[in-house]
Amino acid sequence: MKVRLLAATAIAPSVWGTTYIVTTELLPPGRPLLAAALRALPAGLAVLAITRTVPTGSWWWRSTVLGALNFAAFFSLLFTAAYRLPGGVAATIGAVQPLIVMALATRVLGERAGPARYAAAFAGVGGVALLVLDGGARLDAVGVAAALGGAASMAVGNVLVQRWGRPTRPRAFAGWQLTAGGLLLLPIALVAEGPPHQLTGGNVVGYAYLATAGGALAYTLWFRGIAALGARNVTFLGLLSPTVATAISVATGDPFGPAQLAGGLVVLASVTAIQLLPSRPPTEPTTAQPIAAPAPAPPARPVTCPAA
């Protein structure tokens, strides 16, 4: 049963790894905000319909803040990177998110990382440098900045989740954030990019795929796995996203030289080390207060999503 559940959960990051090829091959060009909105909002509404749980009290504005960070900003920057970078490069840069979480948790939550985790973090930074500074690869600077910005945005959201706690089950909590992020994105996308003048059959298939398989289905499987198996046991599956994206990039002929391959492996190894090595207790108590809720769940580790 556990193996089946693990395999089902692994479907989510594997599907997220296809986001980049779907974006470049099926979606209309130059519309990252619309792609982000259509991925977040249908998924959020579907999860809300399944869980039938809505925020209460201060969690209305907190869910809005988290939705803006974890999905509105993250998805917008993710699709910007997907339009401008080879999929394997974009996904691997996004995989540095746990390194940013570690740095923020040290400052915001008072966690002590320890020498081994710092060493892994510096190795990860070096891996990103190899990945993006390879002389033979002409990477778009805006795309690189978007990939890093997306990782940073979700890292801030994850640290806030750890600070504020989680008031309900993971799937319902994700539904709140996805819906809030989608509602924030949709009017901005329509004003900034406007509705598409014409959609081809391929465009429709691409948007439908991202909203269903890459959105509602993938997030349902991911958060069901977290609830049943625990965040620590599921986190490593997130590495499937850059792995799948890189495999597709290589198969489709995107440039991915030896230095970039080495950098990608260093990034993935450092992220794995960060997840394995335990953080030390805070040097002093944080100011976070326990949150009373109908269905409480322990805050524990931040639940990260791969560069979806």
C-alpha cells in the first residue's frame, strides 16, 4: 500500500517536469500570466470542491498572502522562465528553493543550520553558477532571474507557513492558496496581456493539460501523499521534476553541456543533503503562536513543491 501511494505521489513532480516543454510547444507565446492563472484557479476551485473547507478568521488574509507568494508570483515567474530557458536549466535553478528556505529560516525562525548544511548550501550556489555561467550556453538573463525569483517567492511562502502553522489538512490548505493566487492573477493577466485573440487546438490542449493533469490532479496527489506519508518522505520525490525536465531538454536537443550537467548534479546533491541533514533548535523561541483550528495539523518542516 505504501509503495503504491509513493508511486502515485511521484506522478505529481513527474508531470510538473513536463511544464516547460508544454509551455514552449503548445501555449501561445508571451503569455506567462495567463498560463499561471489558468493553472492555479481551476486547480484551487477543484480542491475546494473536494475538501469543502474554507478559511476562517485571520486565515483569510494569511491564505491570500501565501497564495500570492506560493502560486501567483511563483507561477508567473515559473512560466516566464519556461518561455525563456531550456526546461532542464529552468527546473534545476528552481530546485534551489530548499537552500533559500534554509537561509530564511536561519534569520526568521532562528534555526541554526550547522556547518554541514552551510557547506551544502555553498555547494548548491556553486552548482547554480556552473549551470548558468557555462561559456557555451547563452542563457536569457531575464529567464534566469525569473527562475531564481520564483524559487525565492515560494521559499518565503514556505517559511511563513512554518511560522504561522498549518490550520487544516494539506490538501485543503493548498486549495485555499491556489484559489487566492488564481483570483489575484486572473484580472492582472487580462489587463496586462489581454485575452488571446485566437486559440489553436494545441493551445487548448496545453492549457487543459496544465489545469487538470499539471494542476488539480497533480496537487491532489502531492498533498494526499504528504498527508499519508509525511513531508520528509515525500520531499525527495520533488527531484523528479528537474530530472524529467532535463531528460526532455536533452531529448529535444536543447544545449546542455558538460559544465551545466555537472552544475545540475551538484545542485540536486546539495538539495538532497539539505533535506537529509536536520536543523538545530532555534537559538531563542520564535514569536509564532499556536493557531487554534477545527482540524489542526503540526507545522513541522516547510512543505515545498518542486519547480512545478
